[in-house]
Amino acid sequence: MHRTAKTIAAFSLAFAGAALADPVEDTLVIEGGDGETIEIVTSAPAPAHLADVMDTIYSGWLYREDETRDLQRDDFDNPGMLYVDRGLDLWNSAIGKGGESCAGCHQGPETMAGLRAVTPRVDAKTGALMTVENYIDACVTQRMGLESWNWTGNEMKDMLALISMQSRGMAVNVAIDGAAAPFWEKGKELYYTRFGQLEMSCASCHEDNQGKFIRADHLSQGQINGFPTYRLKDAGILSAQQRFVGCVRDTRAETFKPNSDEFKALELFVASRGNGLSVEGVAVRH
Amino acid sequence: MVEEVKPRVKVPKSAAAGEIVTIKALISHTMESGQRKGSDGNLIPRKIINRFTCDLNGVNVIDVAIDPAVSTNPYFEFDAKVDAAGDFKFTWYDDDGSIYEDVKPINIG
């Protein structure tokens, strides 16, 4: 922390006014259960649609302090795994009206591998933009005959954490063309729209000023490849759209709701900015 | 917060005789401090893990008294010298009288 602050100060003197991007240089290899290791890509060349904006994309992991980064190196230390475990219990339990369980149709959660890496995506049948939560909700309401889970409630986020974990280490690769294009354009428009009394857009912090400090917070590129993430501040799991709520609220605006068309489109656009980074399953951030 | 209490421990599968190994123990627990007020304005009663112990083959390795300032999901990491194969026994004591236990074997070799 101190070192980073000093680095900033030194750079500021050297390049006054220049945009600074100073994520740490570090590599993330996660020690999973049973001695397996997973290499995580935390920096990658920017996808083509960002060519005018930035050269390299960085996971938010590289913007956090040493202690926070270390928590993610070992699954045992990662508090998010508690929620993944809980998601697994939920996956295997017969919670449906007719005694259905997730495992009944889908077998093990590993059948969900790859889903997190390509969502949000447009469903070929319905033409709707689907996040992982939308898929969970479809199963819960249509196949299990239950009421929708609260979008940011425990059940939804436990399941989201479990499903996201199955794609850990895979490269984010959301489609932005074809049927997804109109959603992506809408998301892009939202990203660059200034909201709230402070009149800030997503780009104000995460594009124009990433790498700098906003008070004590080190501004990242706002990548969501690590989501859902265990947030130390909340001592709980946070979904990407929940984070959007926090960001928009901080601009002193009335926020959109999780699962609103706006946030779904924004999630697609922000996810596409991370095409090439690894899904981190359940990351740890502060 | 994770409401259900679930202990997790990480112990190496084997060690050389006399080796010092690192042990990690985590339990999901709200650790309600007893200082907070609920939405009805009344104090939420204290409910924390107040003691944690680890024994190796019946010999105590660590015995921790825990107070309300310890945060949710308490995590302990400590070293233990392993002279012979056996079982690590972990015990967490809850304010409500519940006792949570976990056992992990370790081999010499």
C-alpha cells in the first residue's frame, strides 16, 4: 500500500498529468483442493473493440493489496469458497415443488463449465439476453415450480458462485456481434453516459483514471472477470450487477435494479471489455 | 454471512517425523458480537465461537480463547510438530453450547 502510494507520487512528479496505469506485476496461480493448481490470466492484450482506448486489460486482482491478493492464491484462504460449498449443498438438495434438484437434471455442477465465460449471451430461442442469474431463475421458476429467488439473495448468489467456479481459468469470451450487437451497443452507451449529481460515467473512473486513487481506492479497469467476488468490506459475495449498483449510487444517482435491461446490457459490455482474461470463479476484493 | 456452521481444516497428508507442519482451520460462523442492535432496536444476543482447540493424538497443540472482536468466519493458521502418525482433532466451542468437531489424519513418511 505504502509502496504503491510512493510509486504513484514518484510517477506523478515524473509525468505530471499523464494517465497512470500501475497495476502491480504479479502472477496468479491458485492452489485448489487436492494439490491441483490453476493458472489465471490476469493481463491480456485488449480486445479489438477497445483498440482506441487501451492496449492491455488487467484483472482487478492486480490493483489490490498484497494481503488481499494472497487470499485468492489458495482456495482454503478464499472466503468465497464457503459460499461455493453452500451452493453445492443447494445444487444437490431436492428443493423443487416436485422434489427436483439441480443435480437431477444436470448431474454434477461441472456440467456448467464454460457458461460463466460466455455470459451474458443472447438465448437463441427467445432472443433474450441471459446472464447466469437468468439461467438459474429460468430453472427455478419453470422447471422447479418455485418463486423467483431474490436476485441478490443468498440462494441466487451461492448458486452463481458455484456455477462460476466451474469456468475458473477459462478465458472470458462473450459474443458482441450478431444477435448480441444491439444489447452490446446499449451497454456501451450506458458505460459512457454520465449519471448522478456528480455526473460521472463508468469511463470517468475505469477508463480515464484507472490506476489512480479516488480517495483511498485504487481505481481498476472495472473488469468483472472475477465476479461474483468475495468482498471483504461486505464479508459476503457480490454479483457484478450488485457492484454496478454501488458504483452508480456513488455518483449520487438513482440506480438501475439488478436484472434490469440496463444492467444486463451493461454487464455484457463490461464483460466484453475483459475478453481474454480468465474467469476467476470467486475472486477476493476489498 | 454464512449462517450454517461448517468447519474446514487443511492438514498435510503426510510429514517427516519431527517435521513442523502448517495447519489452517476455518469455521463459517456469524460471530454475532452482542453489541449490535437489530431492526427492532433491541440488542442481538451474543453468539460467538468462544474457544478453539487442536489436539494431536490427545496432546494439546493450541487452545485459543476468543472474544467478541474476532470477525465472522474465524480463521486460524498455526504450526505443529509431528513426531508420530495420528489424528489431529479440532474442536470449536459455541456460546450456545454447541461443539463442532473435525478430525484429520496425518501419516509419517
